[in-house]
Amino acid sequence: MTNPLTDPYIVLSKVYSGGKYLKQAIAESAVEPSNKNRTVAVCYGVLEKDVWLGYVISRNTQKAPKSAVRLILKIALYMLEFMDKSDYMVVDCAVELTKKAGKSGAAGFVNAFLRSYKIPPLPEKADEALSVSSSSPLWLAKMVRRSYKSQAYDILSAPSLGVCVRFVRGEEEYLSKEHTDTPFKGVYIFRNFVRDDGFFAGDYTFQSVGSVAICSAICGGESLLDMCAAPGGKSVFLSRKFASVTACELHPHRVELIRAYCARMGADSVTPVCADGTVFNPAYEGAYDAVLLDAPCSGTGVINENPDIKLHRTAQDIPALCATQAALLNNAARYVKQGGRLYYSTCSILPEENDTAAHNFLAAHPQFELEIPSSPLAHKATRYGLQFLPHISLGAGFYLTCFKRKQI
């Protein structure tokens, strides 16, 4: 029997020690095909519970284990606590993996730990208790509790509801599968959805409910500039609302993703462009009816879909991200025609990247006025926009607002 801890260990080593993103690590690892679903579930689960697993280990050991042994313990702990696996099988496989990983000297420790560990009580301090109970980094727990008070745990613990699919046609044949309706026509969230020929024929595409909500709130017109467009879902969706769409992206390989997306979905009116949005382009000045800036951000609203964010993002990243967002907004403002609109969105739940950014933009650009859009997806209304939160917005955390350029 193949050791069920081996493939997760190989993949997660690339995430924890190699700095890889989980999807990238899975894609480049030779995961056993017959057990891939199990491996993916374990990898996602370990990252989702990383803080909690680390807390249990730290409270049951006098000395922190080496990184390789610590990872084996996290995988085994996750399988023992959250999967229907027999204790003896998990323990034996963890010990075997420890030896194969070249850590034979720690095999006895791993065996003893997994047979004797206890689940400790939560820390007494509120921020630390929230961090452990929601398995979130302490810095994030502090910021979310400060902003959302009693809702913080629900926000940080909200699960993903599954795979969101936007249909162009032929949805009826798929709706026998378990799914959740959304308030958007032709858009459903499936617990499990296997890609088939309909994907390549452009009958449907995978697009998050947050992305759909943003596109649905945007008014149409002649020309749209999508400033940070990859992988292209919003540009393709909005090509139905605008006669022409310019889709910009910084990295050439991601421009090719947009190009392929457009070809698959038949979006001929989208023009992919490789460009740095923080560098002003005089050719775009005053040229667009609408500009969409879905800005680079902390990703704190989509941790349930991308749990590796918990490892890769730190509190020190936020000021730099806010500075980038402000620079992008400053350029975006110059590209909007009089009477046109600038839409600003992030996949963040942090006010620093959202309402604060909107406040600062309006203070610096008196030629714009606030025009908060509407959405049928449940959200929290803020002073400057719409804050969508994972526990009330079908698992999605993101922000949206709009600034209209005044007619002179």
C-alpha cells in the first residue's frame, strides 16, 4: 500500500520550505493519480489548519521539532483529527515516512507524540484565541477582530462552498449535480465539478462569484480598460457590455493566459496588452468610458480558496500593497473620460486596502465623486463601497466601489 502521507509531504515541502504556492506545487509534483483527490484534500486541509496544528504541536513538545519532522506531524495530526483514518495506520505511516525522509533518529519521537498528544485549551488572550480557533495568522486575527468585532471568527472560518461556474449555454444538463444557486443568471456553485468538452467549446467557464458580482455591477459603454486583467475572466464577461475591452497585464505569460481565455470564449473584442499599470500611458489619457482596477492586494478575502496565503502574506506587506493600489488608482483616474467611471475592487477584507483607499482617492481627486454600485449578492455597506464577506457572500470576500468623473 502506498504511504498516504508521502505525496502530501512532497507537495507541502515545496510550499513550506520552497516558498511555492500550493497549486503550483501540486502541478509540478508527480502525485500518484489514483490518490490525487486524497492528496489534494490533505494538502489544502493542512494549510487551512496550519496555525491550529502548529499550536497543538507547540503545546505538546518541549522543543520545536525540525522543519521536516514538524511537517510530518502536521500531516499526521490533520489526518487523525479531521479525516476518517485509523489511528494505527496514520501513526505507522508517519513513522515510516520519517525514516524515509532521512530522519530515523526522530522516528521514536514521532511515534510517541502521535500516540500521546492532547488538544490544549485555547489561549486566554482574545487575539491569540481567535488566531488559533480560526487557524489564522496572529497579525490577521488582530486586524479582522479590530475591524469586525464579533463577526471575526465567522469571517475567518467561512469555508469555500465549492467551484463557481458561469454558463454561457447548456447549463440544464449540469444542474442535476449538487449545487448552490447564486443571484446571477447562469452562475452556480458546485460542490464537485469535473471539466468536460463543454469547457473547451466555451459553453461555460470557471469564474468566482466575486468576479461575477463585480462584472455584474459595472455599467456598460463603448470602451473599457481592465488594468490588471489576468487571467481574463472579467475582461471576457465585460466584453458583452462594452464594444471594446483593453485587457492589461504586467507579466507576458499572464497576457497569454488572457489571450487563450478570450479565444476559448470567443471574446473577439478584447485586446490583451502587456503593460505596467503603475507607469502612466499617455495614449490612454481620457480615452475610456470605464476603467476597472481589480488591484493587487493581500488576498485576505479568498484564503478559504488559497490557504497558502496564510504562509506567504505578512502584516509588513500591507503598507506596500496600499502604496501600489494608490499608484494604480492615480493612473486609472487619468484614463477615464469626463462622465466616465472608475471601478475599484480587491479580494481583501481589510479596510486599509478598501474604504481607506477610497477615502484617500476622493481626497486627492476632487474631479471624481463617489457612486457606490449595487449588488444582489449579500454584503456589508460601508461608507465608501460594498464589502463582501465570506460568511455572508457565498464564501467570497472582496470589495467594490465606483468613482464617477464629473462633467466640466
